[in-house]
Amino acid sequence: MQNPPGPERRVPAITYPEELPMSESRDEIARAINANQVVIVAGETGSGKTTQLPKICLELGRGATSLIGHTQPRRLAARTVAARIAEELQTTLGDLVGYQVRFTDQVTANTAIKLMTDGILLAEMQHDRLLRKYDTLIIDEAHERSLNIDFLLGYLKRILPQRPDLKLIVTSATIDVESFSRHFYNAPVIEVSGRTFPVETQYLGLEPGEDEDVTAQIVSLVADIDAGQFGPRGDILVFLPGERDIRELAKALRQATELDILPLYARLSQSEQNRVFDRSARKSGIRVVLATNVAETSLTVPGIRYVIDPGQARISRYSHRTKLQRLPIEPVSQASADQRKGRCGRVGPGVCLRLYSEQDYLSRPRFTDPEIQRTNLAAVILQMLTLGLGEVEQFPFIDPPDVRMVRDGYKLLQELGAVSRRGALTEVGRRMARLPVDPRLARMVLAASEQDCLAEILVITSALTAQDPRERPPEKQQQADQMHARFRHPRSDFMAWLSLWRYYEEQRQALSQNQLRKLMQREFLSFLRMREWRDIHMQLSIACRQQGLKAASVLPGEENYQGIHTALLSGLLSNIAQHDEKRDYLGSRNRKLQIFPGSSQARKSPKWLVAAEIVETSRVFAREVGAIEPQWALGINPDLLKHHYYEPRWQARRGQVVASERISLYGLTLADKRVVHYGPLAPAESRELMIREGLVAGNFRQYPKFLKHNRRLVQELEELESRTRRRDILVDEQALFEFYDERLPESMVTATALRTWLKRNPEGERSLYMTREVLIARDPGAAVGEQFPNELEWEDMRFKLSYQFEPGQEADGVSVTIPVALLNRAPRHLFDWLVPGLLREKCIQLVKSLPKDKRKHLVPAPDFVDRALEQLPAADVDLLASLAQQLSALGRVAVHRDDWAQQKLDDYYRMNIRVVDARGQLLGQGRDLQALVREFREDTRQSISASPQSSPAREGITRWDMGELPQEWRFRQAGIDIVAYPALVDKIDSVAIELCDYPGEAATRHRLGVLRLLRLAGAQQVKFLRKQLLRGNECHLMLAAAQLERGALVEDMIDAAYMQGVPLQQALPFSEAAFSALEQAARGDVIGRANDIEATLLNALRALADIRRRLAALPPDKWRDTRDDIEAQLSRLWCESFQRDTPAEWLAQYPRYMKALQQRLERLAGQYPKDQKYTSSLAALEQPLQEALLRRPGLLQLSPEASTYRWMLEEFRVSLFAQNLGTRQAVSQKRLQEQWQGVSRYLQQNPH
């Protein structure tokens, strides 16, 4: 919903630092922003684009009443940039300039520039789809191409056409800016120069054979800089891959120097972060800032003269080989290296020390891969579903992922239980999305909490995420394998991780770090990778605790092999395999594979296994495997299992139908030949088998009495056939089957159920006794009662049916008799279905009535009708529409409800409805239920009112003296139970209690009756208001010009004042106490509310008077359609009782609606073709509502959906003809169509 524009904010004088290149380019940038909706600003680090762009926008008048949104990739950058801009504008942070990050919101009503993380803006999209609170958006550091940034750029491309007033500025380093320009339809690119001082680059790569520790090298370089060996002393910025690296280097530097060491990373506390940017807090000497790549982009650490760049970063990357998302430390791209270099040279000539060679730099990729290309698509899809950003295939990414990979991603998420078959996010998926690992591993973790092995799975999943710490140097492979063999497990490679973890933890606690490093080296274990494994384990453990999943801090001593591997299976279902022959395995989807030779299971060949990954090199290998039992996989995701049931048969010993079951997963048979009860699986087929193989064949363990009797009769007739040498006396087995099939309940599938039913239903048992007539071959006619019943039952009511075969007569066919008191409650569509005996023939005749071009697709008609009727159980739904829908699907031809030529059908194919009074006398009859309802509406009302003397109906009520009014009134009439609904009915000078025939009508009338009683109770206030409201010459002149009558308008205004003071829309009073409470509330400030309404109305009346004058001045022969549309709109807005019936929040919009009409008339002469187009669109949207209101006059009061649609139409008019006035909520033709679907559902669910 769009916020109404607030008062313009006071903007201080804006200045631009002369030393920043952006200051020189600001006029060019300002012109580009004014002339284009999207502008790309490319500038090297230090150009000032991050801090100066918002100021340029502010100077252009942006953010005057809306917001200038400015996104940053990280929380730290958002906070510091906001502080810097606020300082330059000489304002307090949180006033003109504010920021919002997770857990912190410093934005006020006076804020014009709002800094935030891109994640905050993404979250806002969920409740503000068009981002209407912003008139300008600056997407900073777009070159990082994170998922969030790609999401934002795609989403903004989608909504920009709907927000022509929105300006978008995309900033980037001078990295591949052409792709951003192309994405936004060749948006202009403005390049701004970067550093103001030269930066010297020195490459300090190690020579071949050197193995110097990077930590020691950096400590040495810092000492050299402090000694002045690289030039004048100055602050140093060191880039490091992660937090642990920062902590270790900080410890080493503090031991070696007296310098001020300052860590900087995203999770650092705010007070610690502030020390980096507060230069006044300097202790002494130079500062050494140790940062992750958080300091690589928009975040500018002040005063930096030296940058030390080891050239590495922890980058999230999806491994197609392992199907896992990893966080490896890898060399940064040239673009990232250049960004780091740009962090120095701000205060004077800078020096960038790269701890790698120039040849290494030149061999690196030019740009960092966009995150969308470095991420498992299953994880991408899961994230997009979590954020509600739509389908990946339809999303306008700059670099769209491959469609096949998207499908694979969805399939994997379905396998993991993260999405439903329709692609909707499940609760499991939501929980998985909160864990910072690959979806497969996240699913394992969630399953581990159920299998009571969370501690073990955390170790294993973090190991699978990290790089394998076990090293095998080429020259010492045998020694390494022998050293690693002690960690092996006899059945599983996964369990080896637990052994290694236990060993490492014991040594870590017993040894110093230096001793531990040397031990790892001796035992062919990577110290750094072991530490990385432990870091990931810690992060994952914290994420689990945040979800309420608690794991033991120490691994349990007892092995839970089945639980661990069941949890692993939950994430690796597609990686199971069955031993086939020799050393080969058959994997999922008929894939042949072998166990990798390096696995502990390679020579053991377990019958079933699960693998962490399946890779193809010279062959297809399963790596990291564990032996499993196939039944462990049965309960993980039952939706993926395929059940095949074969050889169903009646088993007399069990007294039930059984079948053999085969369960498979991705083509692998997990279980087979399990004998299962077939009845619940296929009740219809099982029932038939029980009858045919049990009852008809006489194959029962214990014969019931009726079966003994029937078998004896069958044997007698068989004997008679033998004597007469004829085989046409006894009916065939199908006839015997049908005898039992007609009499036994549909749910009957076992011998036990039959015996229970026989005990409880003696009459049913008697019906199972056959007679000779039944068993002798002939047309039994047993189905006549079912096909042509005597009564039609609906809910608790039974309607008498009668039949006549008198072609051409008024009552020819089937007639139903309905008391007039029940006419409104009669099922609306059920009578279209006639009776079962006529339904099929009627449907065939309907098909024959279709136009030839459609009828030819439905030949033979009886077959198509039979198939359609299998899907169409008789109900109170539209037969013509339902049949059209089914036949469209069966015949692959579009059949619509209007295609049926019903006039060609004989009258007896439509139910004749006989309306009778309380004595059963015929009042009238016909075949159109709705016409009869209208014709006998008053008879229906009188019939209900003519209830017994105990009825609450009475007249002449001027105060609540009836105690408690019942909400329902039950009585019998013509032998039928009838429910009526009492209501207070407005009689102007009093109210009456009347009985209504349905709840909606009662609620509408009761609301107005209560309002009348409230006015009668406040007669003095009403009298005062009649004198005071809309007085004076000006009002009289306006009313005359507006063509309105004061008296009716004042009465309606008083009604509205009462309605706004009491909650009659929510809770209607039915007791004296409830009414008294309402009366007290109504006596409140009714005069004040009336005056407020008057003030609003006067503003609208002035505009209305002007509109009337303009309409009168229009040429009579021009713009007729526009004139008619405006007149129709005015008649709806200013209709009788519009103030009373219009919710207060919409009544307050009347002045704006009138202003919109004024603007429409002002622009009509110059924009008539556009106006004509809009008028046509509005007519199509208005028509269904007006047609519904003709059928249901009280619809707007009864249906919130219809009321919302009605006011959305008014807002849509504003958006078309006076967009500058703004709308109260987001509205479009598509939204209106979606809203009307809700109205249609309400009308279907509430037919009366």
C-alpha cells in the first residue's frame, strides 16, 4: 500500500568535497538521473560515489516526501556509510540520514536517505511489492554480483515499468559495467575516475621451493613498514580469508610489535567496529587493520597508506563433483585484487604489497564468478522460495541459470522434502534454509536430531563441507595410508571421520598449537584443513542451537550406526546402490558404478551402500561409502517410493484380499514379495474379489447363514439345468456378483467386516437371501428404485418427487414439490441433475445439441458421457458448467457453458418445480428456480412470518424492551422443519421484529434496525445536528450546483456519524446489555464525528459542484462515453445512504476521488483516445460487480471481498486519470482480476 506523501523535508545546504572525483562529475550525473529512469555509475575505489550519489539525488529534489534507498552488501558498510553522509550533511544520524540493518533501525519520519543491507530491501519486497516508499534506489557495489544483488537487479527490472516515478542508480567498480547496462535496456553508463594519489604495487611472491608461513611474512612486512623501509610510515590494511586468520595474526602482531591492531569483520561487535573508523581513538603510532573482504568494497577504512594482500578469500562455491556447497579459500580474481589495491592512496601516495607474483596475478580470472554460477541451484531455489521471489526460470537474472539445472534443483529439493510436488516450500525446507550448509547436509542435520545422533552428524557434515585433511604426498603415499588406516571403520567411511575427530580433539587439548602443528605434519594431516573443519563444525553447531537443536559437546562413546546412516540417507537417497555382480553396483536410475579403490569398503563389497558422492572419471565411482540396510531408507521420504502391488487374490484363511508388494526407489527394489492387506489400497477391486472369489465361488472359511442358503439354491438350479440339459436357467456369475454388489456396503472388503455388518444389520442380512426368481435368468429390474427414487434428499431436507409421462403437458417429466417457506433455501443447481435414471440420457442429448465443430470431437456421445459422469457425482453445482469442463478435458475441445442449445431439449429434461403453501396447495410451478424465487419472494416472507403465536415478531418498538432476541427461530410448516432469522427492521419512526428467510438478509436488516434504535435514543443530538449540518449560503449554493438535496444528505450524515462510533459491522447486538453498551458508545462524540464527516464532505462537494459545471459545459455531441462513465461513477459514489454504507477510511477519500475527476475533465480534450481506452477497460472491470449487485443488492455489506473490489476500482481510476494524486493501496488490472476471483468464490459459497 502506498503511503500518502508527507510534508517536504528541510534539506540543509549541500556541499561536495573538492578532493573527490565525484564532485567534478556531479552535474553530468544529475543530468543523467533527470533524463533516465536507470543510470549506471562506474567508478574506481575512492571516487566518492557511495557517499556523494545520495547527496546529488537529494539536491535534485528526490527524497522530498519519499525515501532515497541506498543498499550495501554488508551491515557494517550500511552503518558506516550512513554515518559519513550524515556527517557531511551536518545532521544527526537517524534524522535526515538513517540506516536499517538486522536488529537495528535508525530511520525516522524525517529521514530522506536510508542506508540498508540489500537483504533488508529484499525483505521489504514481501510486503511492499512495488517499493512505493522509495522514489529513488541506489544499488551499491553491484559488481560483487552476490545472490542478493542479482535478486534485486532482476526484481527491479520487473517492477520499473510499473513505477515510472522510481529512479534506479546502479553503482559498480569499473568491472563489466556493460552487463548492467544491457540488463536495463542499454541504460547510460557514467564513469568516474578513482584514486587521487598514485599507488605503487609490489609483488612479493615466494620463490619456488620456499615455504614461508604467511603469518610470519605479514608480521615481517608490518615491521618493515613501521621501520620506514617502504616509504613514509602510515596505517596498514591487511586482507585475510576469515575470522580465525584475523585472530591468529592479531595475536602474533601484538606479541611482536607495539602497534595498534584492529580487527574488522562483519560479526565483530559494533563498539569494536567503531574503533576502526574513529581516528580520534588512535592509541599511538600507526594502526594495523586486519579485515576480511568486508573492507574490499564500499566500506572505506580511513587513513590507509599500505595494503597487504595475500591474494586469497573464502569464496562460496558449488562443487559439481561432490554436489556440495563449499567455502574454500582460493585466489581472488584480478578485479578483487584491484579493489583491494584501491583501499590505499586516499591520504597520499599508497603502496600495495601483493604476496604473490605478477605472473600469478595476470593468470587469474578477470572477474569473480557471479554467485548464481557458484552456487548449487537447489540452494538457490530454496533461498528464493524462502524469500518469496518466484520461480527461478521466470526470474530476470543477469546471467540466468540453465533450465535443466533448475529442474534438477527442484527434483533434489523434492527428494529432501524441502518442497512439495508442486514446488511449494515445506516446513522442513524452511528449517533447512536456516542452516548455513548445502541442502543435502542440512537435511542430514535435521534428521540426526530425530535419530538421536546430532553430535555425530555435525562432525560428519562439517567434514564433508571442508576439504579432506588427510594428505597423501606422491612420494609417501604408502606411509600416509598406513598412518590413516587406524581411523578406518569396518563398515563405513563416514564413521572414520568420527575416529579422526576424537583423535584430533584429544591431541588439541593436550598439546600446544606449535606441537599440534608438527604432529599433524608427521601424521600426514593438514593442520589448516583440520582447523577449517573445526570452524565449520562450530558455525553449524551455533546454527543448530538457534533452531533449538542441541548436540552433546563430546561424541558419545557408544556407536549408533543405524541412526547415523539413516540420517545420512535423508540427504543422500539418490546415492544408494545395490551390489550386482562381481564388484559392480547398480545405482539409482539404472546407473552402474564401483566403489572407489581408496575406500575401506572397496574389497568388502557390502550388499547395499550409500555414498557421499558419485563421480565419473575413467569409470563411475562411489566415494566415501557406508554399508546400509535397504529398509532404513523406507521411512525417509515415502513420497519418493514407488509401490507396485501384484497378484491380488482372496485368501479364505485370512478372510481378506491380499497382494504381493514391491517397493522401489529410483529403480532400486528396497523390498519385495511382502504380503499385504489389499483392501485399504484398492477397496473397489478388493470388494469385487471378495464377492467373486469368496461369496460367488463359495470360498469362505466359515459360511454365514445366507451363504449356506444361497449355495443350496444355486445347487438346486444347477441340478435343474443338468436335468433339463439346459444352461440358461441359472444366471451367470456376473449376475450373482451384481446381486451381492448391490446389497453390500461399498466399504465391505473383509470377512470380519461382513460378519460385523450382519450382526448390526439384520435387515441387510435378510436382503442377502436369494430367491429362485433372482437366480433364474431374466431382467430383474432391481435398480428401478435407485434410478427413479421417490424422494430427493438434500442436507436435512427431503423433497417429494413425482413422475408424469405426458409429452407437451406442463408437468411432463419429473416434478419436485417445495413448500414456499423453503424456496429460498432450495438447492440452487441440484435439480439440474434430475434423477439417476434420466441423467445419462439428458447428458447425451446435451452433447447432441452442441455445434457440429465441437460435437464431432465427442463421438460416440454415450461413451464420452459415461466417462464424464464417472467424475460428476450429483451435487448442488452447475451441471452444464461441470459437464462442459469434463468433456473439454476428455474430448480435447473447448466446450463452454453457453455452447449447450438447451432450447432443443424436451421439457422433461429439466426438473419441474411445484411451489406449495403451508396446506400443500399449489401456488405455481415452472422449470426456472430463480424465476420462481423472485416471483414468490413476498409469499416466502409472509409464510415465514406466519409462524406460531410464540414468534418474536412485533411492531412499534422505540426502545430495546424485548430482552434477548434469538438469532434463530425454528418452527414446523407443512410437516417440514424451517429455520428463520429474527431481525430488527427500520420503520423510520420505530422498528419492528421480523423473521427473515436467510442469515445474510437478517444481518443487513438488523444492522439498520439497530441504527434506527440508536438514533431514537439520541433524539436530542439528532435534532441538534439536523439544524447545524450543511448550513449557510455557501452550502446551499454548492448543493444546488452538485444537484444534491440537503435533507437526505444530512440524515445520511447523522447515520454515518452513529455508524462510525459503534462496531455494527463486526458484532450486532442481540441482547439488551449489548445494545446498552452500544448506546453508551454512540452517545460519545457523535456531534464531533458528524462535524468531521461534514468537513470531509464539503471538500468533496466543492469539487463535485465544479465537476457538474464542467459536465454541463461539454459539447453534447462529443465524448459521450466519457460523460456516461463519469455520470455512472458519480451516481455510485453519491448514491442514497452512501455516507452510512461507506467505511470511514474510504469516505475520507472522496475529496481525492473528486480531484481525480476534475483532472480527468481538464485533460479530456488533449487525451481523449487514452481516456477512451481507459473507459473501455474500466467498463469490463465494472460489469461483473454491477451484474452481481443486481442479483444481490446487499452484496457490498455482506462480502468483504466485494467491498474491497468496489474501492479498488475507485483507486484504479485514480491511478489511470490522476496518477499524481497517488493511491491508497497498490492496484492494477491484474490485482483487480485476482480480487474478483475471491468475490466469485464468495458468490459460489453463498448462493443466496
